[in-house]
Amino acid sequence: MASVDLIDVRKAYGDHEVIHGVSMHIADGEFVALVGPSGCGKSTLLRMIAGLEPITAGEVHIDSRIVNDLEPKDRDIAMVFQNYALYPHKNVANNMGFALQLRGLPKAEVEGRVRRAAEILGLVPYLARYPRQLSGGQRQRVAMGRAIVRDPKVFLFDEPLSNLDAKLRVQMRGEIKELHQRLKTTTIYVTHDQVEAMTMADRIVVLHDGVVEQIGSPLELYDNPANLFVAGFIGSPAMNMVHGTIRGDGFVAEDGTPLPLGRAPAGSDGRQVIYGFRPEHLSLGGPVSTQITVIEPTGSETQVIAKLAGQKIVGVFRERISARPGETLSVGPNLASVHLFDAQSGHRLT
Amino acid sequence: MTVMAHTQARSRHVTPVRLGRIVGKVAIYALLIFWAFVSLFPIYWTFSTSFKKAANVMKGHLIPWIDYVPDWLGWRSLGLSPDTLFNTSTVRDEFLNRFENSVIASLSASTLAVVIGACAAYGLSRFEYKFGPMKNKDISFFFLSQLILPPVVLAMPFLVLYKELAFLDTRIGLILLYTLMVLPIVIWIMRDQFDTIPIELEQAAMVDGCSVWGAFLRIVLPIALPGMVAAFILSVILCWNEYFFAALLTSTHAKTLPVMVASQTGSQGISWWSMAALSAAAILPLIVIGITLERYIVKGLTAGSVK
């Protein structure tokens, strides 16, 4: 186990820089998710930590040692690939034991360690099978088994669940988290799925266009997004955002509809802002009237898509709502949970 | 009762579909049998002719013991019939010498070509090269374009070169030339093969503790085996059949079988039976190699590795 530090890490292909100076500290035993839309550079960053991609500038430390110029094999990391990358000509036992065989460990020890990992992952009945004889979920487990038999300093996961169906994904999500709690190995997990990141990680790093937008615990990001991008990316359904202006201590949407605001930030009168609130932070019977477009009852909650100040918003209510599309619904955002972002920079104001 | 009626109704309904399927299958098999016949007939004809007498050949007899009585005539002329096998025979010595030359030249050149070609193809498939304005695709095409050149263009240069290097009429000369000759095809086949292997497999191997060479030798090569075997078989066949340079660059020591087969058309006409025996002996090694190595050409070896 080890800590991982990135210091102003940059990556450029020719003149085109794709990672613009990323710095972060990942503590020993921590589970960190790198999340962001596709093309944001999260996989590239992971591959730079793994040593599969040269680092253009900056430093990567694993266990307080600079690894920039070390081969992947000398970094003591294990990686689970998006497409599993199992060796097709080796059976499950040999796939998992390959790294140990390369290290020249005695055969009995390799077998013992493979067996223990297989027991953890429920792969014992499949040890003699070849990858082509396994289901997607089993292949995924073998890929993880290959990582855990080695007892590496750091686990790197590159979107490991994106090829599984929804049900299996949820199951494997739980298994990976459980595995981490058991092994306590430092883990860096790349995903584009914010739900995966939210549910699994101790801390989340949100990347966008090769820049770190925010680093924090899942709930920190959810409750206090640093900017519009994080606000829009984290949370499902996404945060509602209404464009408008601050007038005195209140907010007025572009079409003139006033929306309630506890207190405007000092000196922000007349400022162009974006008024954000999460779907579940709406309550029924407030001062704002909306026009219902779609109602989606799921039993435990009711999701309402409606028009507010000419813009589409989503509300999630605990209550069952009997209103029909086209009718008016009075709602009010929970004042403590309203976020204001500067319209120009996208930065958070309150 | 209702169940029976239902089953009957269903079987009535299914029959035309099933019939169509059977007809389709019969048609496919008929076509395959026909094509197998077309492909195998020349081989049968060569082998059977080596057991015929002049009259049988001329009359076009085809089926042994019905059309004609098999005879060792062809094989006797090579000194390879049961009655001549233990006598001294200059023809047989000549044949065996050439057979050995052919085997050594073909196998050595093919092995060399597959080893060099696999390395070149791996490089072209995995690394980025720039040679002046040429990039990987252009370099690959450059290799393949060597096949466009008719060998006869190279006749004089090679004759001069080999004379200077004292490679004329040597096996090593033939091996090097044949390696050069089949290398473009080997590179092309192997590059295609390597392209189908996901790069993540090597990256996984490197994370697991392999060097670049380790990943190539332990992971990539075993998976690329079908392509290598196919390339090897093709190379052996091409080298085995090569006539032009063998006739040009060898005279006594390094002569190969094709030259001997072709020289059977003497001034007294063609002795079909001995030519057939010679051809049959020349085909045999290829058949053996083909049958032994065919099982390594398994498709879908990478199945299950990635998804």
C-alpha cells in the first residue's frame, strides 16, 4: 500500500496539450474516483500513473518515490482494463498467476495465492477454464483477480464496469467496494459514470478538458459544487439551472419571474447569475408556479418535468401528485440549498 | 386430443421450412463436393499417372485395377520402386540431393522469413515510424510493392551480386534470396494478425511484469500463432515451387526439385510416368506440412480476451 502524488502533471501530443497541470494527493488506502465526460483526460491520467503513457511534464510519486521514468513493471501497480485484457491462451489460474510466475515465485505459492484470490472472488470452479468460456461478469472478476493476487501498492481501474449490463454493474460495484474495504489498497478508479464515483469513492476528482474542476468527498461535491460544470455533472437527475439577474436581495429570471433567494452575496446587485437547485430540493406549495410537462410516478417518489420561467426543470417529490400535464404546480426551492453561479466564469458565488 | 391436433398442425406448418433447409444443405454439400473434386483431381491424377504405363497415359485411363493395372514404371525410373530401391541409382541420388536442397532451402528461408517478418510486422503494427515522408502505412506498402517487380528484372543484378559474393550454386545463396522473396507476404500477413490483437493485452502484460520483448514473446506470439503458421505454410509453398532463380543461380550443388521436374521434357518427348512420380514426390512434403500444421490455424483464438 502506498500514497500517490501528482505534481503539476501535464500531457501533450505534439503541441496539443490534453492534461493541463494536474496536482493531487491520494492518501494511503484511499479510494479515489477520477470522473468526467469522455475525452476529459481521466484515462490518460490513469495510464500515466501506470506508466503506459509517457509524462510530458510534472512528477508522479508512488509511495514518495518519483516513478516518471520507471517501466510499468517496476511501479508495483495492478491495473484492471476496461475490456479486461485477459490472456486468451491462458486459463483463469494462469491469467491470475502470470505476474507471480514472472516474479519467479515457487509454484506452490503461486497456486496458493491464486486460490485465495479465486475464493474471494468466487472463481474457484472456473480456474481451469479459458476466458472465452466465461461470461462477462466472470471475465471481469478474473481481471480483478489478476490484480489482487499481486498485492500491489496501488490498484488502477479503468472503467472496469462499463461493459457489464446494468444489474451486474450494480452488483460488481458493491463487490469492488467490499474488496477495497477488505484489502485497504490505495485505489484509483476511472469512470464516466458519476453514480459509480459517488457510491464507491472516498474522494472524487472531477476532470474536464484536462483540468481538475474539483476534488472532494462525494457529498461535498454534491452539496457544494465549486462551479457550474461540477454542479451539472454530479447528481442525477442533474441540477436545475435558471439564467437570470440578482436584483437587490432577490433573483429575477430572464423572463422576469422572481425566484426566492435567502440573501444575495454582498455587492452582487445587478450581476448576471445562474440560479441552481437540485430536483429533490423543491417542495410543493411554494411561491413559484410551474407548468407540468410530464409526470413520472415511480412509487417511492414522483418525478415531474415542468416549465419554470420559460426553462425546463425537473423536480423529485416524495409526495404522490395527482396533477396532470398542462396543469400548474406551485413549488418552492429550499432556500438553504440554492446555489448561485457567476454566469460568465461559472464559479460558485455562495 | 387438442395437444395432438396442435402438434399435427405445427408439423404441417413446419414441413416446407424444413424441406427448404434440407434442399439448401444438399445444394451446399453438392457444391462443396464438386469443388473438392476439382481441387483434388490434379493430385489424384499425378499420383495415379506415376503408376501408369505409356499406353494407359495416352488412353486416359483413370481408375486403377479397372481401367489399367498399376505398374512401378515411373518410380523405377527414379530408382524408388521396390525392385530398384536397394540397387545403386544415379537418378535416385540426384533426386534425393535435390529433394534435400529443396527441403533445406524452403524450410530455412521460411523460418527466417517468419522470424524477421514477425518482428517487422510487430513494429509496424505497434510503433510509429517515420522514414522521410513515409509513415507506417507507406512502409508497409513499400514492402508489399516489392512483389510487383517481376523477378526477371532482378536476374542480372543477382547473377552479378552472387558471383561477387561467391553465393552462386550454394544453398545459403538460395535461402537468402527466398527469404527476401517471401518476406513481403509474411510481413503483410503478420501485420494483419498483430493488428487484431488488442494492445491492452500487452499493456496488461507490462503491468504484470513483462518488458516489451517479454510481452511480445509470452503474450503476442502465442496468440499470433495461427497467422504465423499460415505465413509459414505459404512461404514453404512459394519457396518449394520457386523455379526461376533456382534455374538461374544454381548449377550442380544447390539445384532444387522444380528444376529437375521441368527438365523431364527432353528431346524424346515427355516421359509422363517419371514426371508424375517426380511430381508426386515433390507434392508429398507440402501435403505433410499442410496437414501437420493445419490444426494450428484456429480462428478466434483471441475470443474472450476482451469485450
